Amino acid sequence: MPFSFLNQKISTLHSAALILGAAGFLSRLLGLLRDRLLAGHFGASRELDIYYAAFQIPDFIYTLLLLGAGTMAILPLFMEANEKGHQEAEKFINELLTFFAITAGVCIGIGIAATPFLISHLFPGFDLLSKMEVSFLTRVMLISPFLLGLSGIFTSAVQAHHKFLAYAVAGILYNAGIIVGIVFFVPYFGIFGLAYGVILGAFLHLLSQFFSYASLGFRVYIVRNFFSVKIKELVLLSGPRVLALSLQQIAFMVLLGIASTLSVGSIAIFQFANNLGFLPAGIFGL
């Protein structure tokens, strides 16, 4: 099975913390390499402004989807179900997958339809061509919240069974996919290659978690009556976090919208600074 080397069970707290910390450090180093490659290839340019602007709607939708894919909220509910037996845990995950797929489909569909209107108002400093490019990239990258959301659901079961190596490597694979996009896709597709790299990274993120989940003997199937008591509890548990992150994301989009009215490259520079600012939290917070 692919990614089988990630299925080792880590039983001790210190070992798990060491693996997560080391993987977080490596993931952030790859993030720095990613940003360095972007800066070296594009500089503080309108192209990079467009790329980072295109992330905003997918990121906001991903935040909303944490109602169904918030790993920290899923974990205690999954462990509670798992105590009742393997089938009960499997049923809970598949209820969640069904609920998430429907919710994500609706949100992404609305996002695709509303993208041109939203981009026009979010980034008033862009000219018409730039807004069209942002809209195209946004629609491509709207696939990523769906893939990452599914991955987040599988991650809960993976963590509950102490497969922390599989969980830890997901962020590394995501950044690696984006780097592949910069190095190999951009020369052929230009700025659109960056969006394809994001999708590749999200797909690798999902695969690593799915194969680890499948190794536990769980199946994936559609549940008709998916809005169970546990799913309702999950939505209530996730609500405050989703609200806080949504407001934070909206504030960030407003700042980028203001940056779009400034000199070319302002969005890119602000995003680079923001990424550096979160570097310590990404290593020690994990």
C-alpha cells in the first residue's frame, strides 16, 4: 500500500511530540523554500499579487468547512465512537464524510458562481485583466478546500490510533506539491501552474491520510441519514472556532484589498511578511 511506511504507531507522548515538532520544522523550511522560489521567479510582481489574491476565497470556504472538518472537534467524538466499537467509529466517519461532501459541494458551487463578483469587490485596485486571472485561479484552487477537508476528516482517525508520522508528513507533502508546481508547472503554464501545484499538494495531503485511514480497516461509503446527533454536536463544537477564524480571514482579505490599491507587489510583500510572522507558531505551536 502507498505511504505504508507512515503507518507506524507512536505510543509515547515524547516521541509523538518530537515527530510532530520535527515535521513542523521541515514543513516550515519547505514553506520558506517555496516563498524563496516564488520571490526569485516572480519578484514583487502583479503575477504574485494575483496568485495570493486567488487564495482568499478558497481559504475562506475552507474555514467555513471546518464546521464539518475541524480535526480538533472531530477527534474526541471519534474516540468516543471508537470506544463503542469499530463499526460505530466507521459509521461516524462516513456520516461526517457525507455531510462534508454535500456541504462542501454547495459552498464550492456558490463560490465558483460568485467568484467574478466577489473578486471585483475584494480587490478594487486590480485592472480588468488581473481580476479575470484571479477569478480563473480562484476557481481552480476551489478544489483544494474539498481535498483538504476530506483529508482533515481522515486525519482524526489517524491521530486517534497514534499514527502521528502519517499526520506529520501531510503538511510536508502539501508544500512539496506547491514547489513542484513552481519548478515544473510554471515554465509550461505560467502563473496558472501555481494553482495546479496547489491542487497537487492538496491531493498528496489527502492521499497520505486516506491510505493511513484505510490501513486501520475502515471503509468509505455514503450514509443517507447523515445528520446524526454526533454530527449536530460536531457543528456546535466547531461553531465558535469557525466564527473566530472567519472574522480573522475577512480582516485579512480587507487588508489585501487595500494592498491591491497600492503599488504593484504590495500583496506579495505583505503575504511574505505574514508567512514569516507565523513561522515560530508553525514550529512550536504544532
